[in-house]
Amino acid sequence: MFSLSLCFQVDNSSLTGESEPQSRSPDNTHDNPLETRNVAFFSTNCVEGTARGIVICTGDHTVMGRIATLTSGLETGKTPIAKEIEHFIHIITGVAVFLGVTFFILAIVLGYSWLEAVIFLIGIIVANVPEGLLATVTVCLTLTAKRMAKKNCLVKNLEAVETLGSTSTICSDKTGTLTQNRMTVAHMWFDNQIHEADTTEDQSGASFDKSSVTWLSLARVAGLCNRAQFKAGQDALPILKRDVAGDASESALLKCIELCCGSVRANRDRNKKVAEIPFNSTNKYQLSIHETEDTNDNRYLLVMKGAPERILDCCSTIMVQGKEQPMDEELKESFQNAYMELGGLGERVLGFCHTMLAEDQYPKGFAFDTDDVNFQTDQLCFIGLMSMIDPPRAAVPDAVGKCRSAGIKVIMVTGDHPITAKAIAKGVGIISEGNETVEDIAARLNIPVSQVNPRDAKACVIHGTDLKDLSQDQMDDILRNHTEIVFARTSPQQKLIIVEGCQRLGAIVAVTGDGVNDSPALKKADIGVAMGISGSDVSKQAADMILLDDNFASIVTGVEEGRLIFDNLKKSIAYTLTSNIPEITPFLLFICANIPLPLGTITILCIDLGTDMVPAISLAYETAESDIMKRQPRNPFRDKLVNERLISIAYGQIGMIQAVAGFFAYFVILAENGFLPSKLVGIRLNWDDRSVNDLEDSYGQQWTYEQRKIVEFTCHTAFFVSIVVVQWADVIICKTRRNSVFQQGMRNKILIFGLFEETALAAFLSYCPGMDVALRMYPLKPSWWFCAFPYSFLIFVYDEVRKLLLRRNPGGWVERETYY
Amino acid sequence: MDLVTLVVFGSWLAPALGSAFGREVIASAENADKDYDSPFEYDYESLRIGGLVFAVVLFVLGIVLIVTKKCSCSSDKPRPKAPDEETAVPIAQ
């Protein structure tokens, strides 16, 4: 809090986002401590002047400290993908427990002892668990995170990779995120016309007509009546990247003039400064007197800049096309119109004027007194206006457009002025052409604001002070009914309230920001995105994702990758779950039909943790089936990762065919060895009995325990190989959910690699010498590999036909029941 | 005399019958026995070698596929990807 200040100005951009320096004075102008003039804040910068004051708060009690406490006190909820995986685990557990309990009861009914029944129960529940799935999901997310890192999007939290894909609302900060956070000259008014300047970061925009003499005078005044200068040793750097000593507006003018008219320093050296009156808030202008470069002319040049209305008052003539003309009403009118228009664009406008002081009154060597003004400051010649704005970043309008077409709502939340906020929102596309706020409609129809039907206004701009008075229902109402919203003059606490409001409506919210004032919102959001280069460390810490090159367009990349990985995880889970049925059914039939065990535990693990891993992970490399950026964001309540339809396909349809394939191979091998299927039913007790060494088969041959077991383990190996063979078909059909495989193509090389490796591993496990002792897996005769081929082909044909029906009848029964 | 023959024959038979693996190779001088047993003989050694060669070939092929940047030559009838699922005509089998 200040007791004394002298031309003291602070830059509050790290706290409120305002790029304009604010002047501070000892007067209490406002009740709100953030608005009043006699308080300065911890972590803001002083840009000019001196002041003396007393410290009123320290540490956690400062505004900054309170934001920090707010941020660290927030608990982050679960990410959407974590919720989906939890839901999926519930489904799997449900099925496992159901099967387990059913067969437990069945086992009891069939006469097994309690202990045996409990062992069966445990065995079935364990067989239901897809062991390799956790590794697969983690690897898929990691691959996506790596891909995003290549595009300069650093993801700090692995699950956040998918969250952007589910996002339905983006709340974006303005200063530094949507804008470049440097004041730039945007428009000029001279010769009775508004000219546009180039505000792009790399000077790629259109240039204006510089031929007019008025422009030369204007440039001269702007360059001379200016105390900013480039810091030393930067001649090699491009002009826009150089550091400037001076305030924001003067730096903007300096850079603009340097770009258009060449070295300002040289110009200043040629026109030496003799006296100056610096800017002060009472006069609202700045004035300096120079010697002209023309050595024959001994007159002094007086140049002046400041608030346009003050400058106009001091002027009696105006320069048009290089010639001085007396000021008339018409010109004053057009001046007013230009000023209104530029002000309405949210830009900061400055007026410029000059005059040549008459030689007789002010001869060479005249002592100009700046404290007690002894020279003329009226009857000057008005030249023109220049207006400045913090321009939007180049990639932002495009990115906002793409987010819009992807169905994502973009809201601007800033601490800056409503008018500037609205102007930038229009420039960026958050408020699109043709959409009006209630104030716009009122102005257009010339009726008071209260008479405008709120339903007509699709856009709205809400001030922070109004936000305080809104109840939760009113807030929900606004968020629901307006598609384009701008919140201005919001405090960090209010940003948090806005994010909570959106989340209450069921949206998944992304917040982008760069300053300390954004950090509570960044933490509370489902995903927080911070700027990497210009962001503060606090915001980078609170965020889940960092844009390493400050490119807002990377958010579009994030959305695309997020949606893609969600689809690919579905395919991967469908693939992995399918092999559960051919793993469980042998056990069930073993219990119920008393046949020798068709598939052992070690072979189950060889499938889940061995051969199925690479194909499941390879599905993460699949390309998108249709344009994912044209879809609406998924509804977190209805569009689940794993739903009943996926389970129905995986367990009920494809899984069953796979189980039949395995049993076919099993029966073929036993039949070739002499045990016809009819002989097998009920043989279990004798088969597993070590003491029975003369078990007779269908042909009367007698088998010892060891001989029988070798055949049984050969059957296990064959069942395992059959699962591998049908999983070839499964991975090919899981590649696509809607398109035919012929449309999608086999360009996923990792998938083909997976197929080769899977088969190589299966062959290795079967044929390697020593496997019969180590894992009890025996070499298979070549003909037995082909047992499962017809079923594999059947799976492929079945699913292609299903997808064909799905494409031909959108919305039909096939789609409703089987499209996952 | 008969007892001696029986004992000799029995001692020949015992180790053969007690073999742990399912291949009952009866080392009999009689050709008839050999013919009866031939359906039960299978060359597992060649099978193992053949199988292992197959596994190694596939493995190496997979690695080569990943390492080279060219399009794979064993892909399944690749066709240009349809731009839009609504306009694509499903290719009937």
C-alpha cells in the first residue's frame, strides 16, 4: 500500500493478465483490492517511477500466496481414461465372479468335494483375468505420449494423453496464451483514412501504403517523441525479437518505426533532443523539442504525443497529404469516428502532432524551460493516430476453428478488460462472424438491453463483478445456452468457479494458461495445458501438459491423438479379451464332461503374456478409420471404452468360434492317437490316476500314465497353437471397427511384425529341444497346425460380413447390437 | 531248455517294455514286428529341426520388416484407403 508515489507504474500481467502498465497512487479508488490504485502486488514488476509504501501482507496472505494455497489445496479427480478402465474392470470382474460361482455350484452338484470346488472357482476367476492387458494399455499410452512429444506437446501425466480426446470444453486464458503478450501497432489513422499495420510475428502480413508525406511526419514524431531504446548488442537479432528498455506502448512504437523507416537511433542522432516534458497523468501528453537535421534551417521541431482528445485540443491545423490544412468540423467529425472505431476494437489509441517553432520567437540557443513552460503548446499541426493491441498468435484462429468443427466449445477466461477481451475473441474466432451479444443486438436495434430476448444472443461477454452475483443455476444457464462465451476481469478464484460450473454440466474441461493466476484452474481442470516458453513455473507445475513451443495449434494435435488412442485401446482390449474364452472353456468342460484337461495353465500364460502381447500393442499403431476431427466429443456417460457390445463380440461370438477351433484340434489329436471322442467323456478320473498304467483306448491299446500325459501335453500345445492361429484372424478383424480390412489396408507394419513374431514364438515353444522338460510343450506334427485354419477363415469371413451389414444399414439392428 | 529260452527272451523284453517314451521299439529279429511298429514311428528330430528353422525364418523376416522403410511385400491385398466411410462402396468379397 502506497503512501507516496511519483509516476509509479506496475505491470500486473503475471497476476491479472493485463498487458498495459497500471499507474499507482496513494488514493483509495476502489473497494476491490485488485482494482484500487494504492496497492501493489507481490511478484508484479515495476516498470517506471518511484514509490514508498508499507507492506500489508506477506507470504500466504498475499494475493499470490492465496492463489498458491488454493492451487495446492485442490484435489485432482480421476482422469477420464482411469474412470473407463475402472468401469471395464467392473465388467470383467462381474463376468468372472458370475462364471466362477455358477461353476462352483455346478461342481458341488456334480459331486466334487468342497476343496475341489473352491479350487475350480479360483481357477476360473484367475483364467478370466487378462494378464497382459495392463502392460498393453501402458505401452499404448506411452507410444502416444512419444508421438505427441515429437510434435512439441510434453505430457506430464500418462493418462492425460487420452483426456484431450474426450474434451468437450476448452477454457482459455487470453494474455500470453491466445495473444503474443507484446503490444504491437495495429492501426494508424492519417490522411483521413485508417491504415492497417502488420502484426504477425514474422512480418508476413500485408503492408500499408507508405508513400504519403504525412506518414513520414508521423513516423518521425513517433520515433522522436519516445524514450524507449533497444538494448545494446542486438544488431544481429531480428527487430521484433530485440529487448527494449522502456514501457510497452513506446516499445511497440519503436519496433514499428524501426521496421518501416529504418534505424530510429540514427534519426534521433540527426535530430538532437533539446528539451522534453515526460508523460504524466495530469497532462496526458508527452512533448519534446528537437533540432532539425537540416543544418540550414535553424528552427526547432516540437513533437507531441498523448491521449487523442488532448492532442486534438492543442491543434489548430491538420496535415493532409503532406500539406497543412486548417481544422474544420468535418475533419474533427472524421477524427471522432476513427477514434471511436479504434477504441471499439479494444486498442490503445495515441494521437501525434508537431510544429516547427518560429525562428524569430525561438532563436537558436533558446533556453527551453520544461518546469515553467515558456513556449507554445497550442496551435500545433495534428498528424494522425496510432493504435496498439496485443495481437493474437498466428496459429490460434486456425486452431480454434478446428476445435470448433471437432465439436469442442472454446471459452475465453481472462483478467483483462471486457472490450479488449471481446475484440481478441472476435479476432481469434471464439466469437464468430454474425454472432452477437445482447449489447450488440440492443445497439443494432436501438432498444434498451433489457428488452432484448436473451435467447437471440448466442454470444455473451460477462464481467467478473457480475460473476460474483450469479448463483449456480444462473451460471449453468449461461454455460448451457450460449455457445460463445467470454469472461473478462475474472480473478483466479472466479476462473476456478467457471471450470467447476462446466464440469457440473458434465463436460470434460481443458484449461490453457500461462500465468500464476491460471494455476488453480489448471489444476482443477480435467487437463491443464501450460505454455512452455512464456509460461510461469507455477503454471507448468500445475498443468498436465506443456506446449513446448507455445503453439496453441498443438492442442488440435492433442485432441486428434487422444481420440485415436481411445479407439485403438478399444480394439486392443477387444483382441485381448477374445482369447479368454478359449482359455476358460477347456477348464469348464474338464469339470463338467470329465475329459482330460485340454489346456494347461502354463500354456494359458504363454498366450496372455507371450504371443498376444505384440499384436495387442501393434493395434495402437492403427491409423484412424474415418475423420476423427469431424466427430462430436464422446459423451462420458454413454460412450464407454468397454461396453456390452464389445463383450458380446469378444466373449460371445469370436471367442466361441476360437474355443471350437481349439477343441477341434484337441479331439483330432486324441482321435489320431486312438482315443475317439466318445471314449473321452468321463475318463478323467482314470486318466489322471498315476496308478492306472493300462488305460484302454477305443482300439484296445493300453496306455501308461506317462504316455497318456505326453499325449495330453501335446494336446495342450496344439490347443495353444490353435489359439495363435485363430488370433491371426482376430487381430486382422480387430484392426477396424467399421471399415472393411480391404479399405483400411495392411499398412500397419507393426501388426504384420506381430503376426510373424507370434507364430515364430509358438513354433519355437513347440519345437525347441528341452521344451518338453521345461514347459511340457511337445512338437506338433505339421498337419495339426492346419486344424484351426478353417475356423480362422470363418472368423475373418464372419466379421467382414458383420461389418458389411453394419456399413450398409447404419442405425440398424447389427449396428445397435454389435458396433462397439 | 524252455525255461532258459523264456528267461533270455524275457530279459530282452523287459528293458524295452519299460521305456519311458511312447515309442515301443521292440528290438526283435523278426521283420514282422518291425512292420507292425512302423506306423508308430515318427521322425521327431527332423520335425524339431524343421520347426525351429521355420521359427527362426519368421523371426528374422519380422525384424527385417520393421527395420526396412519400404512397404512390406507380404501385405494382404492393400488397396488405397477410402477417404470417407459414407461414400466408400464396401468391396464385396
